[in-house]
Amino acid sequence: MNKILIANGNVVLFEEQQDFTLKTVIKNLDILIIDNKIVKIEKNILEKDAKLINATDKIVMPGLINMHSHIAMSIFRELTDGCTLDEWLNEQIWPKEDKITPNDVYYTSMLSLIEACKTGTTLLNDQYFFTESTIKATHELPLRYVVSRCLTGTNSPSNKRIDEMLELYNNKNEDIDTNIYSILSLHGLYTTDKEYLKLVSKLCHEYNLSLHMHFCENEKETKDIKKMYKVKYPTEVLEKYFQDINLILAHCVKLDDQDLSTLRGLRANVVYNPLSNLRLGCGIADIKKMQKKHINVCLGTDGQGSGSNLDMFETMNFASLVQKGFKEDPTILDASTIIQMATINGAKALKLDNKIGSIEVGKLADIIIIDTSNITLKPMNNLLSNIVYNIKGRDVTHTIVNGKILMEDKKITASIDENMIIEKCNDIIKKISN
């Protein structure tokens, strides 16, 4: 039996209000973890034989949930600047991805997993290819990994991507308790056709899978969807092909009021990726309008090629500040709301909020601990505000996933040669850039 006692921490909790909304609060408490679950949250817990983590003056919060990432794209960090989304994909990324091997994906995935672990992310919702290589990497550094083979193309009997997706799903013994969880991924409506969408819809229903996809990331994509499918609103396509499917839609920058009403009717989830959207000049998603429609909004970093890094604290900061400036309203997306978007809202999008996303008795122990000694946090007037506006990923000291300490005192506990992985990734980007 494995026991961990986190003592005397400033613990971030979510309290349900009378209107069923959540309020983020911080209380000085101990947390007892036995095996992979939280079993006690109280003051002054005494537990024999438990590993003690002294969290005095530190923040203890749910692990961050990155709801839109491309884990193996670490090597594309700062590869380009000043590209539109179309230029970035067609001229820079896709030609290089054609040269990537499964072995390359293992090393590039390892680099991202280390980065995520060191910056407080405990779950990554991925969308890529050669997924078996990323699974191999997660066996060595077991962050929660939402696996899906990204689908794109046309409905053809020899569609290799569909075959790979089915093989991945059918041959994998998965369970959220063992860190791996499957959904289905579609690159986007503009890189598919109607028959392909029918097939994807059929697969979602047959295997009871959620669907993760890019949606209306910029003006060109939105216009392309309208033209390809002969619709007035892009959400008409979702309504036609993906009824009764749990939709996780990344970006949603270019949507009008009718689109948002349709998303609400579909009970779709939106992943806001502020840094990537700004970097590629896509625009700013109107999160205030989404919230008024009671759409569940969570946060993502996108891949490092457009989002620069996997630091979800930086994403929280930008997510709040950009919206306040965009709407000229300092009251929207307060610290409490942003923290929920980075944690429990992601769990809700995956239909896993009964297991992860918050610190509660009975839930799986996905917890991070944050050092507050940095001068940029002094004086500590408001812990919640500091989490969103001042804390960085580098302030995380411990990352616990499924009751296992993956990082302790800022050091990865697994036997991983980080320098070797960095060298391998440097070699890979040189190889595919020639």
C-alpha cells in the first residue's frame, strides 16, 4: 500500500453554490493519498508510514488539464514567425511531418512530457499520428494521456488513418485509472469530405467515443467550411453529422451568435487556445458570449510550434488578460473562473469529472504543489490571483499523477536522460528541415 501525506498546504478546492456554479476557494488542510486515490482532506491528519510532503506556505491544487495539444510537435517550437495558419501548415509543418518516423515521435513526445510534468500539467488531450510511439513515452513518464490518431482525408476503402485508429483502439487495454484514455480525433471539417464525416460519426457512435477537432480557427477556415458544405453557418455541419456525440472543439474563434446557440444545443465543449490564436493571427474567441450561452470552456496550449510552450500557467494568464482587453471589461474571467477552466472544466469535457479535475475525497490523486517563495509573488495578497497572474510553470515543485510522484522538488523521479532526449530532438529537426 502506497501512502502520501501532503501536510499544511494552501489547498485549492471548488465549492458548489446554490445555483450549482462553483466557487474556487483556498483552505489550509492536509491531504492523504492511499494508492491512487484521495482518502482524506482534513486538518492535522496523522497517518503511520505515509510519505510526508511538507506543503507549508505552498499552494496545493488539482493538476492542470491541457485540452488541446500535439505532444510530438515539440521540435517545431519557434520554428517560424509571421506566418498565417495556412502558410504555417502548408509551407512549414506538413512538409516536415511527412519526414517524421515513429522513432522520432517517441523522442519528441518524451520532450513534451518532461515539459508538461515540470510545469504542472497532469493530463494532455493529444491529437497526432504514430500514437503508439507516444504511448511508449507515457509508459516511461506516466502523465494522463488522452490518445487519438488524428483523422483527415476522404472516405476511401484504403484509408490508412482509419485503419490505424481502429487498430489502436481494438488492441489497447485502457482505463483512466491506468493513465490512458481514448477519444476520436478529426483534424477539421475543411480537411475532410461529407462521406468521411459520416464514417467518423459512425465510429464515434459504435465505439462510444468523444470527438476532438479543430473548428473555425480563423476566417479562411470558416469560409472554406461554408463553401465546401454549402451552409450559412459552420455549426450546421456539426448539427447534421455529429448529433449525440460529445464534441471537444479547439479554437472556435470565428463564430457568430447563431453558431454559439447551436453549440449550446449540441452541448459541445470549447477549448480556448489564446497563445496559439494570437501567434498565428487568427483572432480572439469570444469567451464571454460562450459563457452566457452556458457552453463549457476549457483551456489548451496547442502544439509548441504555434503555442510556444506547454506552460498552462502562462495560458491561464493570457486567457484572462486577453479577454479583459478584448471586451474592455475587467470583471470577466476572474481568477476563480480561469482556474476552473484549466482543471475541472477539462475533466467535464472528457466526461471524467467524477474521477479527476478537482481535489475531492474519492477522486484519483492528480495534484501539483507550487512554491510561493519567488519575489514576484510578494506580498502574497491574494493566492488565487497569484496563481493566474504571477505563478509560472517553473514554480511547480511536485507533480503527482494517479497517486505517483512524477516530479519531486523539481526533479523528475523516473530514470530519464533529459540531455540525451534534447540532443535527439535537435537532430530530428535538423534532419527533417533539409
